[in-house]
Amino acid sequence: MPISRAQASKQTENAPASRKKKQAKVKKVMKEFKEGKLKSGGSGRKVKNPKQAIAIALSEAGVKKRKSK
């Protein structure tokens, strides 16, 4: 069941500290991507694909990937 934006913001306010840290890390990495400053690990090339940026953000934050149906 999808949740509304109000419910989502309420959930983040009551989230444990570790979850807030992960959210902050994802937010930081996505901001770097939007500014064009996000680089991939080994090669050091700039990331151009938003899906790749999301994968990097989740990896750095230590979040497990969601299973799709």
C-alpha cells in the first residue's frame, strides 16, 4: 500500500539515528550527482547515469537493495 508524503515525512522524523545517517548519506551523494561532482570508484570518471548514482548512494550508505516483485 503506497504511503502519502505526510506519512513519509512523519516516518523520517521518528526514524532511529542510524536510519537518519543513511538518509543523509544518500542525500549527499545525490546532491553531488546533480552538481556533476560524483565520480565512480576505480576509474574516477564522472557518473552520468542517475541509476548508477542511486546504486553508489545506497552502497555508500550501507542500505540493502529492495526486492522487486
